[in-house]
Amino acid sequence: MVAVDPGLENLTLNITQEIHVHASLAKTFAALLEQMGPLNAGPDGRPMRMTLEAWPGGRWFRDLGDNNGHFWGVVQAIKNPTLLEICGPLFMSNPVVSNLQYRLKEVEDGTLIAFRHTAFGLIPDDHRAGLSEGWNHLHEAVRRRAESA
């Protein structure tokens, strides 16, 4: 057996985004919880059937029915309507730990969401390549939902 050292830079991930929403803090935070939970859908539009228990220690998971599914993370911190932080493997069935942070603040014409996804572990290249597209899709859906509320 040969051990391969992938290098520290290949074991880490850091994605940051800012999403400007023309809606109040309360509407934007509510839209975020709905979109990450029961209204979640993949980039192809297929419903994801996600559950987000919006309290400290609450689970975020994909429910496939009949007690089947995928654990994505746990709510590490929540301060309605300004902070949601989740820690867990997310969609990766690898030795990976991720931290998601959504920090919302009121700005002159709405709400600014500062998003950060950091991860450490064996992150497959195909997951790494699709992450920005997936987060962009989710964040655009949050923006649309909040602005139409």
C-alpha cells in the first residue's frame, strides 16, 4: 500500500459570496430557511425534500421517506434574523467537515447576505467543481423568494 499526501491546499475549500436582496431582514431570513428546508431544489429543479430544524443543535437533512435519507449537518448557531451557521459533511459521503455561515445585515435598500462555506477533508473534484453552481442556484432562489414575499 502506498500513502499519498494530497497536500493541505487540496484538503481545504473556501467559498465566499455576497447576495444583495431587495427585501427586509425578516423576509430574507424566512426565505433562507424555507429554501434550505422544504422548498429546496437542485439546479435541475428537482425537489430535494430537505428538513432544516431551525434551532441550536437542529438537524439539516435530506428526507427520502421511510426513515431513509442523508444527514447534511447540524445548526451550530442561529440568531434570527441575522445568523445561520451549520456544521457537517453536507452532501459529501467522505471524511469531510464543512462550516456554512450566513450573516445577514440590513443595508440601505434591503438585506446583504454574506455567505461562507469552508471545508476540510477529502473533497472529491466533481463536488468541488459543482459547489459554486449549487450555491448560486440556492442563493438566487432565496433572493427571488424574499423579493416576491
